[in-house]
Amino acid sequence: MLVKDFLRKGAKLYPDRIFMEFQGEIITYRSLYERVNRMANALWERFGVRPGDRIAVLSRNHPAFVEIYLACGQIGAVTVPLNYRLHPNDYRYILNDSEAKILLIETEFLERVRDSTSYLEHLKHLVVIGETEEAPMYEKVIQEFKPIEPDTSVDEEDVWIQMYTSGTKGFPKGAMLTHRNVIRTVLGLVVDVRFNVEPCRILVVAPIFHIGGLITIFSALVIGAACHLKREFYPPEVLRGMSEEGCTHSFMVPVMVRALLAVPDVEARDYSSFRTLMYGAAPMPLPLIQRAREIFQCELIQGYGLTETTGVLGLLLDRDHLVRPTATCREYCMAELRVVNPQGEPVKPGEVGEIVARGEGIMKGYWKLERETRDAFLNGWLRTGDLATVDEEGYITIVDRLKDMIIKGGENIYPGEIERVLLTHPAVQEVAVIGVPDEKWGEEVMALVVPKPGQTLTERDIQRFCRENLASLKRPKMIEIRDRLPSSPSGEVLKRVIREEFWKGYDKRVH
């Protein structure tokens, strides 16, 4: 099945049921279907979009963002969501690499791309979500076309969403997710997670440019539930959704849960309608899990997955928390997981190996990166880069990362991207960027910098350079100037040696 099938069925079977609430605005299933069709027709007729064309979106959580995803799904176009926390240089790279023909952008982000438009090789149209005189406005465009579903051919193996992940070599990679990937993942999620409550109201607070936030919205669409979409994460407002607004389910990253529990009146609210808190994208400390269970009195479900796997590979269900509270997950119904040695052979229980996966959500590949796509697989199984143990009952526990990736507040950050920028500083000879433990964010970014001979560098110099050239979430919060970095005989910087300085006393090298 395709997402258009669920969209059509929702409008037919429960047209007046609420699909989404957003800042006082209500969108029914009938209204959603009609608006998505209007936008799909606008893309096809006004802008000449055809199957396979890339359509980029730069926006905070907004109903238009959801409608664009679905409109692209109607006509076989590919949505390229952009992280609004990135630097303008990142946008320029992604827009050029994806060959996006249209950029749909909220008004507040126009300044970030204004200086880049002349450098964009493929971009033909700009459509603004909000009020402006600079370009066509989304709401006016959508009203110019009929609410009839376009007669276009879409196959479940067609790419629908292209999400950019950080790259080990310093440049983001576009993970191509098909209609099949997304729909099968959602169906698996609604089978394994108990959404069968009436009414089912899903509180969406994670950004929908990420797969985690997006999958929760599509889960609501498949089962005919309602979404309470929050524009951004504001703890008191989120708690209101979990209590006064009667929301039943939500997905969050651990740093969000920590922020909720820090709200002064968190214990004074009534969470009796709230059933399930799903969390993922980073480990959650056991004391935080216990505190969340105590306050919210709900089921807790940990999700494990990657962008390349459409967000889900395994789950640690509520009952699993009681018997294996420090585990990461067990495989869920739409994926298979193994922990293997470098030859791809399963390790014995308790031995450390790499998690590999296969299943319905595994990406089609990386856009225009055949070699990287081949390297991502081992004997037909996707390599996750996570080192873990597995026990006799299939519980997997991540203990370290094979890759250098840092997870800060649920955001994946590759040191290679930061190092590439820092090495352009005229006084920098060598640099190593690592993740170090942080109680609030899980991990924080740290840079160790070696100046060129005869050059003088200070932490303030590096901080200033980072402000000018890096997105805020990627800027090192800790900087050390060193005379040298430990290296192998071949000259490769030994990051594991450096990391060990800061991870002593921790059982796991993830936080």
C-alpha cells in the first residue's frame, strides 16, 4: 500500500474526524485529503514537478510541512526535509547535492538562504509558508488548484523521502527512503505499540524534519488517530498536552524528558489520559527512566533505529524495562537484528560485536553515493556502527560506537564535518573532535586543536571561527589547545585514546 491509500481511506471512512490540531487550528481527515490534493496538483501543474524530482522544505513543525510530505507522495516526488538548526553553508550543500527544484520555506528562515540562492544550481522556485511579497505564498498557491486526487502512477519502491545524515568524511549523505520503507515501518510500529485506545491523540513535539517525529504523524494517519502538533518544544506547553489536552502517546528524546521533569509543577498535574511515552535517538539514564515512570504513570517504550532504517529497528517495550532496564532493545516485527564480528558471524552471548540489520525499513541507498552504499552493508545486512552485546533472550545492549558519531540531545553529529571546517582556519595544524559525557545533553562536542608551528591560537579564536562557520548545535562547547595529539605510526590521530581521558569511570562509551 501507499500513503495515498491511507489518505484516501481516512477521508472516506471518517471525514469529520480530527487529524491535526495546531495552534487552535483544526484539520479534519477530509480537509487534509483535499489540501494535499490541491498542493499535489499545484506541484504538478504550476511548477512542473515530475516523479523523482526533489522538493526541499525548511520549516519548523507546521501543518504545511506535513501536507508537503503527503503531496509529494501523491505524485511520486521526493521530499528533502532540512534541519532548521543548520548553518547556511549546510543548506547550500544539501540543496545542490539533492538537486532540489523547489524550496518551500517559512518566512523566518528566508534570511538564511537569501545569500545562497545565486549559488544553487538546480533550484527553480521558492514558495514561502507565511506572509511575504518576495515569492509565491503557500496558502495562496494551494487555493488555486482543485482538491481532486491527481491521476499519477506511484510505486512502493519509489523514493519518497530523502533525509540527510551527517557524513564521516565531512559532508552529509542523503538516505533514500521509499514508500515501502515508510509504510511498512509505520505498520510495524502500530502493531508492536499499543495505539488501540479511543480516543487516540498523539502529541508531536519532536521536529518532523527528523524521522522520529515524522513517523509518529504517519502512525496517526494509518490508524485514524489525531495529532496534536506543537510548533516547537516548550516544556510547560508539552505538559499541558499530556494532561489538560488529553493526549495519549508521544515520542521524545531524553533531553526533552529531562526538561519536562524539571518544570516546577510537573508533579501537580493529572496525566491519567496519557498512556505511552516513546523515547529514542539517544540513551536515557536509568534514574531518568524511573523518575518519568513515577511522575507520568505511563508505559515507557525505547526505540532504536537510524535514519537509514526509517527510524525503527528494535523496541524495548514497557514489560522489557522491568526485566532488562539497561538494555537498548529487542528486534521488532519489521526487522531482524544480529550482533556480529568483523566477518559477519554472530557473536556469542555477552561478546561485543556490531549490530547489523535487515528488514522492511532499510533504505534504498545513499543518493549518488554508490560506494558508500555498498560499504554500508555486510553480507546483505546494514551496518549500524553501534557496538553491542546480546543475551540468550535477544536483548541487545549498546556499549560503544564503531563510528565517531556524537549524539547530543538526540541530534547526530559527525566529528568529520566539524574537523573539516576547523582545518580551514589558517592557524590550525591538526584537530580532533570527540563526544564527551554531559548530564543534560547526553554528550557534548569537544575540540582538541594543535596550532601550526609559529602560530598562536586561543580558545576564543576557535570559538569565534566556529560561530561564523558552524551551526550552533555543532559548535564545540569545550576547546583545548594542545601541542600534539596521540597518533599511530601511520600518522592517524588515535581518537579512542583521547576519548578514554574523558570516559574513565563509565561502563559504556555512550551516554
